[in-house]
Amino acid sequence: MEKGTTAKRLPIGVIGIPFSKGQPRGGTEHGPSILRENGLVAKIERFGNKVVDYGDLTLDVVENDKPWNNVKNPRTVGMANKKVAECVEKITRGGEQVALTLGGDHSIAIGSIFGHCQSLPDMVMVWVDAHADLNTPLSSPTGNIHGMPLSFVLKEMEQYSPTLPGFEWCKPCLSVKDMVYIGLRDVDEAERAFMSQIGIASFSMQEIDKHGIKGIMEWALKTVDPCGKRPIHLSFDVDAMDPEYAPSTGTPVAGGLTRREMFFIAEEVAATGRLSCLDVVEVNPVLGNDEERKKTVLSTVDVVSHFFGQRREGNVSANFQLPVPKS
């Protein structure tokens, strides 16, 4: 298939996950609505995609959700992710739709990955984030589950991670050989030790600065899928971008990806024709001033559109017709 063509594109199933209990700051629950209000669905439809918007999941807060150790809201986060998993599994079942999950904080990736693994067990994952999100309920210095999602789903982390109340349904489903990090620049000591111990492939901002985003993307995709045949799950935390482009997020870290680098990541994944699930998380419109909120949301919408067909060289819509030439 020619790079950037709209032929054989799968329908996109959009699901909003208005959730913020995986971290202490309110606001990420407004992520799905503000992305829609700023034209995300219309924009990706513009590039020849059929989009089915399933609306937002209804997520409940468990009363008297006592901490486990220092882990906050375990039952609430667990119950929400079970719903996310069921929804993503339905959307991606049989490889007939691409799931676009709009968070919400990054804890929702637990359910998104688990559900995707149930429907397409041969999927691989690209984690684009400033943070490793590999802490366990025992190693986390904050107790915020948005910093732990990978410890719930990676098979090699099971020995280090207890089962929290609310997560009895969640069994590790993904191997470290099937995932890669891109954009790391703020990694806790325990996470760094876990990464070395279990052998996760990682391309930090240091490697990106040294080798350039083109080389990194080639290596990253070959690392997880040398034959280029497997479905791709990409989990995109907007704090992967430098705060210059996405300031309205809960844990911004200087020295991140530029919009241009994120466009390239998106375009290269789109060009594979194998994107099967895209998480978009940690947009927090209650943080920052009006200009910062607008910048964050528009940057995010622009990046997402490049995962679904927008090309910097320009696009031609399916119904566009040139003027009839003179006879």
C-alpha cells in the first residue's frame, strides 16, 4: 500500500474515558470532551477515515476506597479499567476497527492494553512518554497508579507486583520483548532498575538527540516487530512532548519531543498500516492559562490526525475533483 493512501483503512472506534483517579489532580476527566470540542473527530474524518464515536464510558467512584499500602483509589481505578478493557476488546476484536481511546490519565492504559491483548494477542506496544510508568504498588514513591500501568500488564513484572483490590481480573498479558519506549527523560530509580532487570528496549531523549527521530523510529519498530506484520498499540502521553507544545498536563518535563518529532512518529506508525489502538492521555485543561490550554489541545489534535492520515506534504480528499481541462 502506498504510504499515506486511504485505501483499506479500518474504521476508527472512538471511546472517551473521562477519568482522573489514577493521579491526584482533577482535570484529566475533561480530556475527551475538550478534544472533541476542538474538532478531533471531524479532523480525522477529513482524511478519509470512517469514524464511529461510541461516546464516553460511565465510570463510578468506589466509596471508602481505602489505600492499599500507599496506593490511592485502587478499587476505583481497577473497576474503571475493567470497563476500558471490555470496550477496547470489543472495538478491536477481529482486527475490524482501530480503537482510539481518549483519556483520562495514563492509568487507563491498563485496561486498554489488557483489552487489546484479549482481542489481538500478537499485538506489540510502543510507549511514547516522558515517564516509564513501571513502578509497582510496592516501589511507587507517590502511590499514583498512573505511574504504574506497565507493572500490571507485563508478564515479567508479575513477580514484583502484588494483586491490588479491584484488579483481580487483570492478569499480565504482554511480554517485554513486544514493547519499546520512546521519549523517556524522567525515570525513577526503581523503574530504571526494573528496566535493566527485565530488559525493556528504550529510546530516551538522549538517544533521540544523538541519532535523530528517523533512526530511532526505524530501530523501535524493528525491535518489536522485525517482520512488520503485527498490530501496533501506541500509548501516547502528551507529556512526551516538550512543555513548549503541551504545557497543560500534570507532570510536564523539559527537554521533550517537538511537535515535528511527534508528527514523524505518528506518520511512520500510520505508514505501517498496522495501528490497531491509540491511547491519548494526560491532557488536563484545568491546568495553565487559556493560551497554554489551547496550545496543548491543538498540539494533541494535530498529532492524532497524523496517526490517521494527515500528511505534511498535503492531502487530497476522496471527493475532490480538479477543474475540467480546456478542450
